[in-house]
Amino acid sequence: MPNPVVITHPLVQHKLTLLRDKRTHSKDFRELINEVAMLMCYEATRDLPLKEVEVETPMGRAKTKVLSGRKLAFVPILRAGLGMCDGMLRLVPAAKVGHIGIYRDPETHLPVDYYCKLPGDIDQRLVILLDPMLATGGSAVDAVTSLKERGAKNIRFVSILSAPEGIEALTAAHPDVPIYTAAVDSHLDENKYIIPGLGDAGDRIFGTK
Ligand code: PRP
Ligand code: URA
């Protein structure tokens, strides 16, 4: 599997264009983030193992399939990752949800951890870590480290938009974590924002600033 997996599905790419557009305001932005997350969830779970079962249909017995592997946990990185969580849960409503709070220091651009609450059986679950933006990679590297310190062994990272710098940093620190993204942009600016990007994801989701 290539790393990152770039999700080129036309619906994802179309919605990503709407997300990038500065004329898209919070209500639509929030809906689009969830819709893209739902479509990305479909791709990020494409290889989940199945086992054969039999069920009784109204017409007779059918050999059919159900998920057989680890149960899922979605872990959004606060704040912006929260925007993706409902979309994911729409596809996997039985998943548990953990939260990791991290913000980037505005001066140093380094991640600052402020919260972590995970399901007690996180070591038994396939963890899908959520953040719409992978910029320097500092937040994602930190979040994966926190997850591993608490026992998580199977982690996937889903990020709507990535910078090459972030992909390099996350892959170097945690080569076992596959990255799913909808686009890899050109570079970071002097404030470590993704160019051309979509701006500040948290501010656009929650209408702050
Ligand atoms: C944004 C984004 C990521 C992080 C990415 O969060 O949601 O968590 O920046 O940048 P990095 O790859 O350079 O670490 P931000 O710090 O703006 O916090 P917020 O979601 O609370 O607004
Ligand atoms: N965080 C964001 O929300 N946007 C960026 O471009 C970089 C980090």
C-alpha cells in the first residue's frame, strides 16, 4: 500500500474544492468536513477483515459476511478533528470515541498537549486518528505517541489535507501508521500554514476568529 494513500475519488475531490474556497462559510464548511470524512472512512476501512456467516433471509438461507477483526475507535485531535467525527460515526456507529487535545503554540508552532481521554480497551481496537490538517506533523506525531503510550497498537491517520513536511515527519516518527489524505499540497508558509491549503480548519469549522 502506498503511504500516503491519496483518496482521489471524484466526490472527495469536488467537496475538497468547496472546502478550500474562502467563500464557504461555517455551516457549509462543517457539513462538507463531515461528508469528506465519511467518504474517507469508506476508503480507510476498505481492507477490514470479514468472516463468513449464515443468515435466514425471507427467502431462505444465505452465506454472507460480517466484520471479523478488531473493533474501531475514532480519536479526533481537538479541535478540528471533532469536525470529522460525526461523518465517521455515520458509517461505523458502534465505534467508540476518544479525544486528544493538542494545539500549536502560535510562536513556536510546536504542539502543546492539554487533554487525553481514550476508551479503556484502546489496546484491543483499530484506532482511526482524525485531524483535517497535517501541516508540520507535530500534532499528529504527538497524538500517535500518546496513543501508543496508552497501549494502542493499530493506528491509522486520516487527514483531509497534508503538507509534504507533515507526511515526512509522521512517516519518520511512526512508519507503522498509514496516512489517508485527500490531497498533498505544495508547502508550508512562514507561519506553518499549508499552501494553498484551506486556512485554519478549527476556525472555519467553529466560526472563531
Ligand atoms: C491545527 C490542526 C492540527 C494542527 C496541524 O490545529 O487541526 O491539529 O493545527 O498542524 P501541525 O501538523 O503543524 O501540528 P490547531 O493547533 O490550529 O488547534 P485547533 O484545532 O484547536 O484550532
Ligand atoms: N492548521 C490549520 O488549521 N491549517 C493549516 O494550514 C495548518 C495548520
